Amino acid sequence: MSFLLYFVSHVQDCVEGSVSVTKQRTGSIGDRPARPTLLEQVLNQKRLSLLRSPEVVQFLQKQQQLLSQQALEQRQQQFPGAPV
């Protein structure tokens, strides 16, 4: 579950970062930062709602389980006979 929280947090940071890049691009030095456009606001909300959808959450959880299993198998191959 921690990977899922990290992933959602990372995507939110990316969304916020894209908004700040847009603000920097559209504003000039000394101006108040520009607000994101309506299109950017809608797209950001869509991204966030998609990340919260049950299907995406389930997919990410499954991927996390697969990665954990792969990491465990790799450790077992590297250190045979070691306690897990």
C-alpha cells in the first residue's frame, strides 16, 4: 500500500509541477503568477479522479504485489538458504 500512496503523491506532485511550469511560462517577471487555465484545471481534476478510481487502485496494488514477489525471488536467488 505504501507504493500506492507514494505513486498517488508523486502524480499529485507532477500535476502541481505542471501547473507551476505553466504559471512560469505565462507570467512575466514581477507579475503575480498566472492561474492555471480552465483546461489545465479540468485535466488535473480528471487525472486525480482517475488515480482514485477503484480499477486503478486495484491495478496498482496488483503491480506492487508482483514487484514485491519479484524482489523476494531475486533475494532468494542471490542468497540461497538465507532466512527471508
